[in-house]
Amino acid sequence: MNSGKYEFLRVRRRFRQPLVTASGTIESLDRILLRTENNGEIGYGEISPWPTFPTETIDEASEVLRSAQGNLSHLSATVAADKNSFPCLRSALSSCAAWNEIKNFGGKLNCAGLLTTISVGLAQEKWREGFKTLKLKISSQTALAEVKNVLAVSPADCFLRLDANGSLDLAAARTWAEFARTEKQIDFIEQPLPVDHAGYASLGPNKIALDESFLAPGGMQWSGPVVVKPALVGDWQEFRQWRATHAGPVIYSSAFETAIGRQGALWLAAQEPSTIAHGFDTLGRFENDACDHHSAGPVVAGRSDLDWAKIWKELS
Ligand SMILES: [Mg+2]
């Protein structure tokens, strides 16, 4: 039996401007790129945890990769031994296994614009670029009026999503939920309450999306919208089985991957026919590091024309 082998690279990506979320400021991100070779097939994948999301850390993933010493079946066995561990590593291995399809993916997806600060001027810029949906980050400090100001300049056929990253208390979450339910141009409030907060039962699923609380199949049961980060969702086959049974909308979202992770995430998102806007407006935010190879904008696409062996070599 050919046991397969792998190598990996750790890259640090520095944001041009630190990214501010309700749970803290992020200046740089480490990512691990994985290259597998199994029965003559080459695969690529990426381990891209997101700080504050409950997955393995980059150091924990790195430790597992070091211990398996380049032996792919040892690595797969370690990861398979505990179903609840290493979701990012599982995602990366899923990408490697499907790479023959992923590398040929050149399809297109609608993309929501991401505003990391609420600004009427920045929103107008995004509408002008052709985005039809914008995602704004909100926190307990955000006033309804700030969002109303953005709505006031939003074209009638465009939508806003508000992501609280679990930063609200129940009273504030209720206020934002009521606001969303009366404003037809608000798609939903994303992760208003912390993970495991009992208040979700009383908020209900109408215009309430889960991100951190869902994370992967086996997370919270929810009939409302669910945000899925392919980099964090664990085994992609298991995810697709779950997806086939889930009636609510799924919004796919980037975890600020390099081109390897992005190509796989776009491919996974495109496995279901949907015109929904996904969350891939994450390009152009890092210092030049030769890790991005896709184009940004209101419509994003996979790239079937890239020479991944060359890209790997350049990053090595
Ligand atoms: Mg989110």
C-alpha cells in the first residue's frame, strides 16, 4: 500500500491595516500550506484557523504535522482518531483529496462586500463597485443610527448583513433583531450572542444567522441562515452530507486564506447552485506576500489557469 507523503509551509500574512472585530484587533495571521502526494496525485490544502474561533490553533496543527513526519497515512490516522479535533486540518486534507477537481474550478460566485468599519463613504464606494450586499461589523458600541445612515444611501435593490461576532447581550440582540425584521434591506444579524448563549432560543431563527455557534456539522441545530467557513468546517464530505439535509440558507465565507485555501473554498461553495452572495471580499488586505492570485469584486471566480507547483515553489 502506498502510504502517501506530505510537506507543509508556514506563512505569516501581515494586514496592511490591523483588522478590528468585536473580539479584538488582528495584525497578522499565520497559515499552513499543505502539499500531499498520494498514488501519484498531488493535492494542496491550507490550515487557516481564525483567532477566537474554537478550532485548533496554528501551533497545534503544526505540532501534529511535525509528529507525523511527512507520512500521509499517519497524519490521516491521527486526525481521524478524534472526530472532534483538528477541524482546520481536516478541511485542508479534504482539499488535498479533491484537488484534481478543485484545480480545474473556474466558476463564478456572487460576493458580498466587507466593511470592517461602518462608514457611509466606504459603503457608497462598494455600491459603486457593483456589490449588491454588504456585511458590516457591529458591536455593543454600535448605534442603530450608524447603520440607518448606511441604509439611507443604499440602493433599493441592495442588502446589508450585520455581524456582531457574539458581542451583544440579550437586550441588545433583541433590539437589533427587531430592527432587522422591520427593515427589508437587512438580510440578517450574524452571531449576535456568544457561543452557547441560551438567548438564541428566544431570539429565534428569523433573520438570525449563526457563524461561531455553528462552525461545523454537529454544532448548534439552526433552521435560520448559517455561515460556513470551508477552512474551519472540518471534513468536506461530512459537511456536504449535512448540507444535503439542511433546508436553511448557507453562506460560504473566507477565513482570509491564501490562494490555495481560496480556490478550495470557492469550489466547495460552488457545489450547490445558489445566487446568494457569499463572503469572499477578503483580498487586497495583506501586505504583498505573493499569496493571493484571485481577483476581488462583486463576482469572484476560481482560477483553473494557475500553476500551483510554481506557486508552491515560490512560497517555499
Ligand atoms: Mg461572522
